Amino acid sequence: MADTTEKQHNFNCLPKQVSLKDFNRHIRPHLSKRQKGPKPKLSSYKIFNYILYVLHTGIQWNQLRTRRNEIHWSNVYKWHNRWSKDGSYQKLFEASVGHLLETEQLDTSCLHGDGSNTIVKKGGMP
């Protein structure tokens, strides 16, 4: 029987939205900014939250409806695509894991490897 004093873990608490304070502190430093052209009309904070909404709900990008049509869905997708390809999400992930490790919030006792993409050499042992 498990000890009742153990921490209760909630593994189903993926964020649906990030506060401006948390975005500026933890996320913004890792996202690339536009190098050329005009400044985006919408802040990266709002764009990031629209991306989280699409990823959380699983809707198609072209089904995204923004408040007061402040930005077209294709522009939200372009930012998501840019951050995905330029390594911004990778930097963000690595920083978050580092933060969890530093603050002793990372519990590696429950990590499970997934071998579904493991390459097996022909003629190897079954």
C-alpha cells in the first residue's frame, strides 16, 4: 500500500494558456524574433497562446478563430512552424527540463523509454 504522505502527481495538467508573467520569464527568452520586415501586429505572447490552444484542442489550423479576427490562422501557423524549425521549441524544452532539475522537481524514477522507433539491424536476435 502506498504511503499517504507521498506527493500527489497530476500528469494531465498540460497548460492551455500561459500567463504574461510566466511567458516573459520562462518562454520569451527562447523564442526567436522576426529579423526582417515590419513588427508583428500581435505580440508573441498572444501568438504562443493561440498555438497552445490549437495543440490542446487538436483542431485543424484553419479552424482557429481568433478574437475580433486580430490575426489570420495562417500567421499563427507560420510562427509555430518557424519556432519549430529554428530550434526555439528545442531550447524551450531543454531550459524547462534544466529548471525542473535545478529546483528538484524532476522525478526520473517514472521515466519510460519508447522503443517504437528503434532501428533493428537485419539478422539480429529477436
